[in-house]
Amino acid sequence: IISAFALFAWSDAFVPRSTGLRHGDLSLQMSSVVVVSPPGGVGEVAAVKAACLGSSVRWFVVSDSTSPSVSLTSQAMQRIGDTKGSLELAGASVEDLQAGGDALSAVSKWTGDASALICTYDGSDSDMEFQAGLRLATQQAAMKVGGPQVVVLGADEDLDAESSSEDGVAGLVGSLFGSAPKIPDTLVQCLSTNPCVVRHGELFGLPESSSDFSPFVGGPRREPMIADEYSMRGVRVDPFVVSGNVMASSSLKSCRHAVGEAAALLATGAIAAPSEPISISSQSGVEECDLDQWKEEFTRVEELVSSGKASQLFNEEMIVEDTERLGEWLATKWAPAVMRTYDIAAIRIGARPVYASVTGPGQVEIVWQELKDFQSIVIGKMRLEVDESGITATREAGDASQGFGSVSKKPLPGEDVLVRRLAEAASQAIEKGLAKKILKKKPVKAPVQAAAPLSSLQSSGNVSDELGDQPTSPATGPRQAGARRSKERSRRGKKSSQSS
């Protein structure tokens, strides 16, 4: 094991401790990537992966008194050397960043003119002061970055902070650092250009370069259990959509290997950065995802974004013969009834759904408005599209002239109520005869032929021909031969008449 990190502090000068193997001439044309993160986690995976792709990586580690030291295995360093990459490490504690001065300004001096940047909170244990210090370091490191900037965030990280500046709470975190410069509220605000945001679900797994990593759960056993890092290697990339109160990917799990690899591929330019935020989730599978599969996933996301299906909130498949009739029912009957319910009518502060209107054949638009300075401002919309195959609901942007020209990444107030009630609307439409339910064809079971009974008795020889020639059932008899009774039966009526 090669120890690759140590906690240290600056006094008058910044003297970073770099480690790792430097192979090849750095004057060659290679991408230089800066990684800012806590020790371990996604930051370590991204740094090692970018170095294995042949990049010159500088990993700046932010830590506190409880953070573990960073140690990389010799196998990881050997892989970096084989690909002619390099990895240097330096770091600072939150207390050093809090002091400001030379320690803070030296971050940008050490990172230098980089071509890409990767930053993440993973490993901070959701500590507010820790994350604020990491944002300070990210802000300094991003000053001279002229290429892709990748931000790796959890499902709900920095979502609430986006609106805190509007409520006048932006300086709350900055007060923790006294004389330090103003701290941005989010990692995205720390960057100078429009970054690529990568969201993930619940993280699992340790970096393969860590000395604590093991492919087996609980170590070697008589009946070994393979770790999830190897049984969930499948990867799915989706547009980042927040539905209801939680992001759609928050209930999913994401492997640190996949998230870190995606960040490294985006930073090094192996994959073109998407125009919209994405989310990465891990799926069952033992095959490792190669570069072509990554490109296919990102291409699919771009197609969803360009087609407008990235912000889809609801989809119900059914047979609709008259789309205009169903659309009018949704706009004039269903939507007004839902907006009069307590869940939506009780919204007194901020925006709320106000009215629904038919904008075209089978198209309904529900508008969210907010009252500002005695003027109604459209902040967002929900579009319901009715076609022959069912109902689809998508989120749309509001009034661009008032600053709401982009689709909101957070759910609109009361949106979750409408989405839940849409499922009930689909059932009501079927009951009212506005639509028909799609009947699922039951699979036809093939007739199973009964196996011939097996007997344990064995024949002792050929059966006699005489017995074999005898019929199994009688072929002759009174009825078959046409025999009649020898004597006629006396009729009671005839006998009584003769006697009379």
C-alpha cells in the first residue's frame, strides 16, 4: 500500500505534498483534470479513472479532524503508470480554509491552468461547515479552468439551497467563516461556466483503489458473497427530473464506480457533456459498461431532451377514440375540481395552479401563477397531451420575460397532487366511456401431453396366437344376429277383449 495523503496546514507558504507515479513527459498534449472532494468516495474514483485515461490529475482533498487518510493501492498506481497518466495529491483542512489568506489563494496556484474540473460532496457526511469549506476550495480551483466542469451531487443535495438566496439566507453559511470571502450557496454557483450536473441515488461501494476494498462481502468465506459493486454493474442514464417532492432517481441506488467513471469520462472529453442535468443509477448485471455503452446511454438522454420528453411526469396507456372529447373533459371538469380541493386551495404563499385551458386538439395546459407587485406572473405550466394511446403529462417553462424561461428542476407547488389525481382521472375516463382499457393478452398455454405410464413388469415371452386372435369384446349376440323372440308376448289388452 502506498500512502498518498496526509493532513497538513499552511503557515506563510503553501507547500503541497504530491505523491503518485509520474510517467512520461508532461509536455505532451494531455488533458489536465482537477478534482476537489473529500477523501475517498466518488472523488477518488473519478481521480483514479481520469488518470487511467491518460490525464494529468491533481486531486485536492478537503478534510477535517475526523476524515480518514487517503491510501491508494499499488495496483491502482501501476494502472496509472501503464496508461502514461499522472496523479498528484494535495489538501487542506476546513480550519485552514476558514482562516483564508495564503491558504485559500494557494489553491488556485497549485491547481494551475486545468482543462477540466470535477467536484463532489461525497464523503462530507452532509456537514454544512464541511461543505461550505469545499465550496470555497472549488471556487478557487475553478478560476483557471477552461474546459468541462462536472458537478456530482446527490438526489436532493443543493436543491433547497437554490432558493435560500431568494429568501435572504445566503449569508448564513458565510458567517461561519468570518473574514473569508462570500461563499456560494451551491457547488454550481462556484463555477464560472455552465457546468454539467451529474445526480445520483443512494451511493454504495468503495473505490477499487482503496486499501479497504474487497470483492466479497465480509471477506473470504466458505460460501462467498459477491459485493454489489460486481453484481450491479449495469448503468442507466436518465434526464434529471424532480417529480412530486423527491427526484425520480432518489429511490434508486448508484454505485460509486459508475458515478465516478461517468464524471471522469465527461471531464476528459471521452463523452460530450449533455446540455441538461442527468442522473445515474446502477442496474443488475455483471458485465462492465464499456465506452460504447456509455455513449449510447448519453445519446438516448440527448434524444429525450431534444424531443421534450425529459420532463415527463405522468404516462398512462389506454385506448382513446375521441381525443378532443377527453381533452375537453380534463380541462373543464377534472382540472377545476382538483384545483378546488383543499391540498391546492390551501396554498396561500407563492405560486399555485390557477386555471386549465384547451390549447389544441387533445392538448390541455394547466398554468401556475404567482402574484408579485400586484401582477400575475406565469412561473410554469403542466401540459397534458391526449392521443390515441393514452395521456401524457410534462412540465414546461413559464414566462421567459419574467425570468422563468427554463423548465423548473424542482416540482411546482401542488404538482404532486395533480400527478396523483391523473391516475384517478384515467380510471374515471374509462368508467365514463371516454377511453378503453388496454386488455392484456393472456399467454396461451400449450397442452401438456401426459406421459405414457411405465410398468415394472416384463413380458415372459410371446402370447399365444389363439388368445391373440380372440376379440376383446363379443362381436355376436341376439341383437347383432337379428334374432327374434320364439314366442310372441301376450298383450293384456288383446286378452281382455277376447274374454269379453
